[in-house]
Amino acid sequence: MSDRPYNIQRCLLEFLSPPALGKRVAEVHIGLSYTGVVLDSGEMGVAYTFPGEFYRGCKCFTNRKPLSGSDALSVLKLLESEVQLERTVALAAANALTDKRSEEFLTGDFLDYVDLRPSDTVGMVGNFAPMVANIRSRVKELLIFEIEHQSSPEIYPAQSAFSMLPGCDAAIITGTAIINDTLDRLLIHCRNCRETVILGASTPLIPEAFADTPVTLLSGIKVVDNSLVLRAINEGGGLRKFRKGIKKLNLRINTLDT
């Protein structure tokens, strides 16, 4: 594992640029909870839409042609945009471009594949509420870091992750950290973790982009029913609304220290 700073967005762009050539974006749907991108080849990817993304109102993408019909590479390049909403669309496009046919993918819940131990302190960046009780039952301590931490005294402010993750045995980080441009910094503080998981529908299942990082498991999704997922996105729904239209996929990467 290198001591160099990470640049996951650049790694994603470099790896996905070749498969993006010759492909076009057929549809872009920016919903209240998720954004979806469909390619002209039929593949679809999603990414989380952060609350407050629409502060620019009708001025979003002012200087760009309509996204639908654009070549996929030009949309993918928005991974390095300074505008968070543009990075959201780009990450959804990246997930659409990702080849999810590999036999190495493991289906189902990531907890079936992650090595959590009774003595572990686990840091969770992003409050994956449905999983909290299960994880707490397996480990000594679960520390949750979330932007909206005021909703619970048991949740730490997101910024606390940078100082507390180095003391954790395992880390579970939301894939949305790519969108809000915090993942590179978070991974630097996970170098002592035995397990580091990138989790959620926004997670790009591209091991090459994480090859020289502390990440040991990628846990994302494959869209299997475009119409169901698009309908949920257009109606402001989240993952619970379109879970029947996806398949959970996990990919073990790098080497675990035992």
C-alpha cells in the first residue's frame, strides 16, 4: 500500500475512459434522492443526490448542452467537476459503464463477506440505519459519523471521522464520499484498518480504482429493471423504493491483514 495521496475520481476516469468511447448517454434523471443515467446500450447506473443539490435552481448545467445525447466520456469527465451535482451525474454514468458480469462478484448482503470480530471498533461513515443493530451485535463498538448528526446523540459529526478512524479496526464508508469529495482523505485515515468497505448504491464496482488503497471490499448494486428504478427516482424515492429493481453485488479486493 502506497503512502501517496489518493485520487479515486482520477482513477475512475482513467479506467473507464476506454469503455466510454463510442457510447452515448440516452437518459439522465436527477431525482430528489437519487440520480440515474442510462446509456444508449441500455446499461444504467445510479448515484445519491445530496439534499440541497438544487440550490442553483434552473441554472444547473447552464454552460452545457443537454446531457441526454451527450457522449458518455464527456459526462464521465464531470467526475472532476467543482460542482457537486455534476459529480453526482458523472458517478451515475461511471456505474452505468462498469462491467458487472464478472464471476468474482458475490451477491447479497455485504455483512456475509466482511470480517468483523467481537473485539472490533468499527467506524461507519454515513448512517446505514437498517444495518446498525446487526453490526453492533457483532462488534465491541460502532462509531457512526454523519453530516446530519444532530438527529441522535449517538451519532458523531462527519468531520470527527478524520480523527477517530485511525483508532478503528474496520471502516464502512458510504460511496457518496466520492461525490462530496471526502473519500480520498477518509482513506488516508483508514490505513490501520483491517477491513475497509465502500458501501451503497453509489459505489463503483471497479477494483482497479482502489488497488493501492486500504479498501478490502466494494459493495454496490447492479440495476436489473431500468423502468422500476427510473420510476422510483422520478417520484423522489430512495433505495427502498427501487430495491426490487436491483441486485446487490460485492467484490473482495486487496489483501486482508490477519
